[in-house]
Amino acid sequence: MIRDEIQFLVTAFTVLSAILIVMLFYLIGRKAAENRLRKRVEGLKRSMNEKMLHSILTGDFLRSLQTDTKVKKLAMEELLSHYAELLEGTEEKVNLNRLAESRLGSHYRKNLRSLKWSTRMNALFHIEAFRMDGLKDEVFRMLERRRVTKEEKLRTLTILSQFQSREMFELLTVKYCGLSYLEFRNILSRLDSGGFDLFVLGYHSCPLELKFAILDLVGMKKDLKYLSFAESVFSASSGEERVRALKALSSIGHVRKLERYLPLFESGNWQERMLTARLAGAMKAEAVLPNLVKLLQDPSWWVRSQAGQAITMFPQGKNILQGVMDETSDTFARDMAWEWINKGVNQS
């Protein structure tokens, strides 16, 4: 009995050892193959670099820049990725995009149809990085497949937005209206002014999370042409939508009639009080200075801090804060006034 158990253990150990040895040799061989491939790619990159730079700068695509092997494709892809991050000029970017499409377009078309998720995602990543809008139809067809992951859908929608696809409004308001606010915002941020304005015009037919994204981007753009839109949304909405509209207005830094917003200094919502203080500071309306001084005593630290910052935006702001320090008995107000009086002193 004991002898049989020992024999079994010896056999099992031998088999496991053999498996581990085989795996070790496989990994060693694989690593060696990867090193050889890496060496060949780096060598090709050195030989292709000057030719590629010439093509990108002049638009003259040399015939010697070919991608008829796996190694050449990898070398071309890595060099293009490198220059895509460095280039600033519009003409050079256009040349890079054309070069990418002419040398790697068919490669990425094939990879978009691959059964491997990683291969498809890698193709989408490079199509976006190289702005290969010639592959827009192939990218759009990704959305029509029965089996497509959420990651692929998001990447595809982002690329179509970057390509200024005319279908974006329908896609985001009908077919893919269940995305999160951050996902919507990332997609919309790629649209040009004309594409984004379609969402502003169709705002009331958008799902709530998409509305939040639109309002946030209106604030980020700080464009006065969206002032009437943001004011109308603020007047007609409530809750989170109303707060985001007010945030957009405070970022734009202007409203047509500030007196309409003065009651918000007494709002029960601390975010509305804070954003109104920000708006008042941006507009530098001296009539609201007493309201801002009063907010230095607010229960919310965020409101007090924003009120202090807003006061410093007035020419006599630090003198007003010094007066608060000298006269008030409110600890919160005195501490906040001191903080904004000395803001930046230590850094200088």
C-alpha cells in the first residue's frame, strides 16, 4: 500500500516536472522569437525613419516605404504612432493620415473583421490615432454586428465623432442613449462646432445623461453664443440639470440680467450659492459685494471659499477682505478672508 502511494507520487512528480520543463522551453523559445522580432523591427525603423519623415513633411510618399511583411507593418505602425504624438502642423498631420491609409489601410480593414477582440481593438486604436477617416464606413459597420462588446461600441462612437459623422445625433439619442454622462461627454468633445450645435438644437430630445454632457461642454467652451441656450435651460429645469446649467453660465462668466440670479445667494442648495458667487465674481458687479461678504459666513466651506475668490476678482477685493478680518466676529468668515488675502504669498 505504502509502496504504491510512493510510486504514484514519484510518477506524478515526474509528469509535473516534464510539463514544467516543456513550458520552460516554450517560454524561452517564445521570448527568443520575440527578441528576434523586436530586433528586426528596430532595425527597420532606423532604416525607414528618414524616408518616413520626408514623406510626412513633403507629402511625397516614397515607393520604398512598403508594408508587405509583418515586420514592416509593425515598424511602420510604431513610427507613425511616434510622429502622430509629436506633429503639430496641419499639413504634416494630413500627410501622416494619408500615408497611414495608403500603407496600413487594408491591414486595419482586415483586422476589424478579426475574430480576436484584441486585434479589433488594436485596429480601432490606430485608426483613431492616425485619423484614418477613409475607413469610416468600415468602422461604422462595427456597430451593426451582432456580437460587439461595449468597449468596441464606445471606441467606435468616439472615432465616428472624431470623423464628424452626420449620424452622431441619431446614434446617441436613439440607438446608444443608455451611455453614462462621462461616456457621452468624451464622445461629444470630439465634435466640431457644427456637429456639437446639432445637439444643442436637439437638446430637449436628448436623454438626461446626454443633457448633462452637453451642458458641461457648453461651460468648457465658454462661448457667448451658447448664453441664451444655457439661460433657457436654467429657467426651465430643476434639480441636477438646473445646477449644471448654472455651472455652464458661471463658466461662460456672463448673464444678460444678473439681478434675476440674486435670489440664488439665499438658495437652500449650496451648489447654487457657490456657482452664483462664481458668476458674480466673473462679472465684477459691485452691487453684489455685500452678498459675497455675507457668503463668507456660509455653513459650506465650498461656498465660503468661492465667495472669497470672487471678492479677490474686484479691484478693491483684498481691502474688503481685510475689512472683514478686522470687523467680523465670525470665525469662518475671518479664516476665509485671511486665506484669500494670503493666497499666493508663500509661492511668491
